[in-house]
Amino acid sequence: SFIKAPLFSFVNQLLATVIAAWLCAYGELWGTTMDVLHEQFHYKSMDWALQWGVWYYCLYFIVSFPMVFPMDEYQSGKHKKTRQWTMSYTIVNALATSMVVFYLLDLFAQFVVTDWKGNV
């Protein structure tokens, strides 16, 4: 299981999740900013906005990917690796994910991206 995995395996999973989340965020941000929202928004520094926007958007995926990975896993046999996704478990999982994302986004905006005043 995830908890009993060796440290090297945990680090590999974490690194793979961050890379996958960044790629999804980059694709989504590039598609929406350059295709749909390009005429509606203007930044003094578009490079700056895209650079930090990808990392900001990536936080959504970093939290949500591990939460939903086991959603479609098959349960069989004596040793069930995943729990059954009931409606109440799904709702609690979604609310927990939302709360963690909310705090990460707030911390990121407060302490990481501090030079926004001259670039927006």
C-alpha cells in the first residue's frame, strides 16, 4: 500500500504526481489562456503570468490526483487494497480535497508569488 511503500517508491510516486500535475496544468493553462481568454485578459508580463499561473494551477492537480487514483481500482479477494467509493465517502473526499487546495492556494499567493504588483 501507499503507506507501507519504501521511501524510494514514495519519492518516485510523489515526483511522478508532481510532473503529471505540472503537465496537465501547463496544457490546461496554455489552452485556456492562449485560445479562449487571450482577448479578455492582458498582463504587463505574459511570461510572468504563465510561469506562476502554471504552478498555481498545478496545486489543484497535485492534491486531487492522489485522492482519485484509487477510485476505479477493482476490489476482489481477501486483501482489498482500496475502499469502496460510496456517495458519502466521495463527498467527504471531495470536500477534503477542496479544503487542502484552498489552503495551498492561499499559502502560495501569500508567500511564494510576492512580486505580482508590477506584473499584473
